[in-house]
Amino acid sequence: MSFHAYLHDRLHVGQIALEDLANRYGTPLYVYSRPAIEQQWRNFHDAFGARNHLICYAVKANSNLSLLACLARLGSGFDIVSGGELERVLTAGGDPKKIVFSGVGKTEAEITSALKAGIRCLNCESLPELRRIDTVASGLGVKAPIALRINPDVDAETHPYIATGLQQNKFGIAWEDAVDAYEQALKLPNIEITGIACHIGSQITTLSPYIDSIKLLNTLIPKLAQEGIKLRDIDLGGGLGIRYSNEEPPAPTELARIVRNNLTDDSACVIIEPGRSIVGNAGWLITKVQYLKHTKLKNFAIVDAAMNDLLRPALYSSWHDILPLTQHADVTERLYDVVGPVCESGDFLGRERRLALRDNDYLAIASAGAYGFSMSSNYNSRPRAAEILIDGDQARLIRKREVLSELLSGEMPIEIDS
């Protein structure tokens, strides 16, 4: 189901022409479709049907409060990786009992905040972290609900920067050490074992790595049962990919099917942590052409969005489709590199794109809803973009554009002696 289309040569999301938003709010500008986000969450939730499950949106993909509030109202859980994300989810109305906290470097302050909030589970990734959680919980006079995140040494067949399930990655406890780690957890007085967790990476476009990790969990769960450990939750992580170009990622129904067909424990709650696959294709970055520069070797469309606004092309060499907001039948197409103003040769949004452009045209960078704004920065002292949420014929500002005074407000210049 597509949520964008050209009507009378103008690109629309829902009933809104994106050019109208660019003219009203300026650029760079992030735009999201609320129906697209909510429909994709429902696709995951409905796929598991009557099977005991919890869909926990991975907040790191896009943490805007309005998007989190939309998901919270649907009954979504949340996968967080920092104290800041915890605060965001709680502020947006998320249920603490549906929050799982992952990540390898949780601080004492973050663990304290999570336990005080009463979250569902801390996904523990090492024995030192396990001992820290026990100590913090003791100081609070509570038992900390934990799952151990097991590293299955499974190749997710994705970009090496976003693979998380191989032994050379920093995440989780090696699967061969899992039983011993659970035995140590049993001995800690302020630890309550509630589950087991596994995450193998992001932008996964084939289900075979999921099957491999599930089969590994199937070998561990009976061994834990022999130790008297009954698991309430089996957290299979997230990472299901989206279509950026010609990828054919599995649908949520296919993921649910392989869980039903391969996971032998049919009583525990299955937790799934989709992030990119909820919001990725529901977002666009709108940018304005500043100059069309023609050289002997290249044509450049120099735009006002840059690597600080959308880092993925520079960081991962990733592809995002680039669409003109207005189609010109009377302009000759050329092959353009779409580049930003940041002083880095790696500052590009797309290379060798066939576009029919005029000066001051607007472009939409597609599939930018995930890891777009959430990874943006103020590099080159550039204020971050505004964000808009579209719902049918309504467009709402959900984050105002930063201004330069806000960038400077936290700094304290000192007087330099001559």
C-alpha cells in the first residue's frame, strides 16, 4: 500500500502536496505519514494473532514524541537503549510494563531510572552488567526483571555496521556461555529472571538468519528449564528490512509464520522489536535545490539538506530514492549527483540520479523515516530540520526548526587574556 503519489504532477502524501509544506515550513524538512506508521505496526501485531506476543517499537529508529504517542495509543511496547529514550517513551504515554531496555553500556543512573519506572525487562548483555543491575536493585530494595541477551553467532547478511549477532560484535553473551550466565544470575538475590533475548542485526531481508537464531534458542530453553528457569518472555529482537531500492524484504506475516513453525516454546510471550520496518518507508526528507552545477565530468544538484540531516548515505553508502516534488515534462533529464553544502566529499544524498530539474526545485528523499532525524547532528553548526506529521488532509508541526541561537545557548564563552 503506497502512501505517496503524484497528483497533477505534484507529489502528495495523503491529501497534502509536499511542495505546499516546503513553501510553508521551509527546508530541510522531515515529513511522516501517520496512517503509514500505524498500519505497519498493526501489520506486525495482527500477524501474530492469538499467539502471546508484544510488539515493542525500537525507539532508536525515530524518537519523535508525537510518533511515540501514536504508537502508545495503539498499545505498542517499546525497545529502548538509553535513559533518554526511556524519558521520551514515558513522556509520550508509553506503558512502563511494555518497555524493554537493551544496550551494552547501561549506566547506574539509567538502570536506576528503569527500575524506578517499573519497566518490563532489562536485557542484560554481560556478566559485569548483571552484577551492576543486582547492586542497583539492592540499593532500591527491589528485584530487577532481566533477560540475558544471547549472541548466537548468526550472520544476518547485512551491512557490517548494523550486524549484531556475530561473535566479533560487542553485543550479548556468547551462546556457549549462556547456561553458565543464567546459573550465575540465579545466585544473585536482587535479580528476577524473566526471559531470554536475541538480536542479530538490522535491515535483514531474508528469514534464514531468524530461523538459525530460533533453532539455537530451542536448544537453550530446555537446558534452562532443567535449572528451574521458566521463561515468561522470548525476545527475538527486530531488524526486519524495508525496501529502499530493489530489496524484497519479508512481510510481518512471514516472520510470524517462521516463529510459529520453528519456536518450540509456544507458551512464553514472543517479543518483536521492529523499528525501521515501522517508520522507514513512512518518512521523507524534503530539500531545495540551491544550485545546478554542470562540469565536464559531473552534474551536481546542490541542495540545502546534507549529511548532518541524513547520515545514512555517507555512513553506509545507502541508497534512498530521490523524487522531484513537481514533475517537469518540458525539462531534459540529466544524470545528477545530489549533494549537500557540508564541507566533506562524503556529503551526498544520492549519486547518478536521472532527474529533470530547474533551479529552486524541491526534492523528496524517500524512505527517510528511520535513522534520519534520529541520527542528525549540528555538524558545520547547522540547525536541525523541522518535522511534520501528515494525517489525511491535516499536516501538523511536531518539531520546530532549530535556530542558531539555540545551538549557542548551552555554551559559555570565556574571556581570553591577551
